[in-house]
Amino acid sequence: MDTMEAIFTRRSIRKYTKQEVSDELLKELLEAAMCAPSASNCQPWCFVVIKDHKVMDEIPRYHPYSGMLPEASVAVVVCCDLRQQQTIGYGVEDCSAATQNLLLAAHAKGLGTVWLGVYPNESRVNGTKNLLNLPEYILPVALISIGYPAEQRPRQERYMDEKVHYNQW
Ligand SMILES: Cc1cc2nc3c(=O)[nH]c(=O)nc-3n(C[C@H](O)[C@H](O)[C@H](O)COP(=O)(O)O)c2cc1C
């Protein structure tokens, strides 16, 4: 799949088959995530891979829109190491770029994903920190649910001329 096709056809997938995502494929997805741009190339991201369903199934207790997780093969928590972010605030943007890279790479490999927002929702940040025993300098930014798709969702046309301004507002 070429890059433009991956961008245009990626959709959030919330239903999965029982097929497991292999460790090799997961590593490729993490490599893609770590290829993202970051402020001053500081690469402040770190990842918690959750394969244990005893852990994954706890997430819907504090994250109200994560009901698809018990069906997923794996979840990845994209975190920012606050000691490594270059400029305050940019770390979250860096981790968002890594998240989108992972989503697109997964789609190109035939997997389905959903980006589950964590930061800046305080109860989701604290719930994730407590569940995963994160140190205080590790900020969970996003959760990604991953599995082989059991639903197909069509491409959406989202381009709007009126959202684009040239030279001035
Ligand atoms: C920051 C962010 C937070 C999101 N949080 C959730 C979430 O908690 N649960 C969920 O099911 N989808 C979540 N989504 C996915 C959006 O609902 C989805 O991207 C949007 O509806 C557009 O659909 P698409 O991904 O199929 O293009 C989130 C997406 C982003 C970017």
C-alpha cells in the first residue's frame, strides 16, 4: 500500500478477529512510531505494550470509550518521557506524531487500530499511570488498540475548501 492510499483509507477499527498480532509485526509498528518527527529530534516517546488481557481489560474501568479493548490483540500506550522533551508542551505533539505513524503503519500491514485519547484527561492519565505503575516523569499521551479487522469502514471525503486560507485569514 502506498503512503497516500494508507492515509486516505485508514479508519478507526473497533471490531477485531481473534488472530493475534505477531511480535515481529508489533516491532515493525514500533519502529514506524519511532521514525516520527520530534522537536529538535529529541524523540521523547516511550511505549508500554500490553498483551496481558488481565491488564488490558482493566482500562475500560477508567476510560469510558475503550470498550473495544477486550477484543483487541494488543494495546500500545504511547508515553512521553518528560525528562526528554525539548520544549515544554512539544512532547505531546511528538508523541501524537508517533501515534499517527503507528496507526498508518498498522493499516498498511492489514491491521485495524483506534487512537484512544488519554492526555489531557486527568482521570485517564491517572488511571493509566496507576494501572501501569508509571514513574512520575512518564506521561501517558495516547492508547492504541490493535487487532486484525472484523469490520470494514469506507474512505471518507473530508477535504473542505473553506478550511484553507492562503497568505492571510
Ligand atoms: C485525540 C483522539 C482521541 C480519540 N479518542 C477516542 C476514544 O477514546 N475512543 C474511540 O473509540 N475513538 C477515539 N478516537 C478516534 C476518533 O473517534 C476517530 O479518529 C474519528 O471519529 C474519525 O474516524 P476515523 O479514525 O475512522 O477516521 C480518538 C481520536 C483522537 C485523534
